[in-house]
Amino acid sequence: MPAYVIYQGEVTDPDRYAEYRAKAGESVAAAGGRFVVRGGEVTSLEGDPPPGRTVVVEFPTRQAAVDWYHGAAYTEARAIRANAAVARMYVVDGAEAT
């Protein structure tokens, strides 16, 4: 079953964040993930829209997502992001194919 990492972040240092995006993107690809949503305009249908960027990354399994997050490549990227954005990130299971 696929799993999705949901990221919502407010960029505080655009230059440093650009460095994070490049490293994060490389780490996602290397771990077998793919971007489903990467920023973009938000239209709120109910409630307030989340501040900042929303990113959704699909991984083949929940374990693959967790392994990516704790892996060396993304740990390095996360260290860069620590001073470039305020973020919330979590993983959710997707729906099984029918």
C-alpha cells in the first residue's frame, strides 16, 4: 500500500530553502518516492488555507517513507531546512488499489 508524506512549511530563508529543496528532491528520488504536490496555488474550500507551502510525496510503503525520513541523505537536507523554514511533516497510508 502506498504511503504519503505530507509537508507544510513556511519559508523563512528563501536562499537556504532553495538548497534544501534540491537536496530533498534528490533524496526523495533516491528512496523511490515521487512528488505528487510540490507547492502551488491553494484555493481554500473550507476553513483557512495552511500557511506556506504544501508538499505531498508518495512512497511505495509506509516503511519506505519512514526509512527515507531517517536516512542519511534526508537527514542532511533536514539540517539545512532547520534554519530555513518552520515545518510540519507526517506520513499517512494511502488507499489500497481495488
